[in-house]
Amino acid sequence: MTITLAVFAFLTPPVAVVALIAAKLAEADYIKAAIEATKVAIGGFLIPFMFAYAPVLLFQRQELSSAMMAIVASVSCLLVFEISFVGYFSSKCDFFERFIALMSGISLFCFFILNKQLLFIRGLSLLAFLILIQIHKKKGLIREAKD
């Protein structure tokens, strides 16, 4: 786990060598680039913990139902944390949508630690609700563009 965190040190401030290079190439502010890089990479900090609590992600044998739940939960958890921190899904997210994504991510991540199926169901339900909101918003944006 320490190797993973050391690799992410290149991405996050105050070191952020990757952000420094990207900011120079884009002629952008270094600190703003480093903060945006951290937002985008926030899910990567959770992956080592997911490996520890869900060994199936490291291709270790596990029963099929719990393995499928762990895989779906890990992908969904990373997706909703990215939506929450970046603020964009299929369109720009407002505060309420980002809050729903954050609550979904917390529920799915707690599912790994506590192994309670209710947290898995709650996290996926919140993700489904977020998807429905985004579909409704997208249809409204398309209707506005046609008018």
C-alpha cells in the first residue's frame, strides 16, 4: 500500500510533479492543475483499501455472489466518487446531485468494510436515482436546444 501512496504523491500537492509538467504544457496555474488532478485521482486512493477488504479484486477465490457484488460495488464506488468530486456525469452536476453521488460512494465503500448487503443496495439505489436525474436533465437540455 505504501508504494501506491508514493506513486500518488507525484499527483497531489505539494509534490505534484505530474501536475507541474501538465501545467507547464497547458500554460496553466500549477496549484489549480494540482487540485484538479487530485479531484480526478481521488478514487485511486480507495483502491488499496478495496483490495484489502475484497480479495476477489486480486483474483482470489470467493463465492460467485459475493464476488459479483464486490466487483459491481468497486466499479460503482469509483464512478460515484469521481462524479462527486469532479462534478460532472453526463451533464454538469449541481450540489444535490454531487451530494447523492457522495452518499452513494460512502455507502458502497462502507459495504466493503462492513460487508452489509443493505449498504450495497442503498449505494446502487442512489446511483440509479442519480442516473435518472441526469437522464431527465439531459432530456430537458435537448428540449431547450430544439426550441
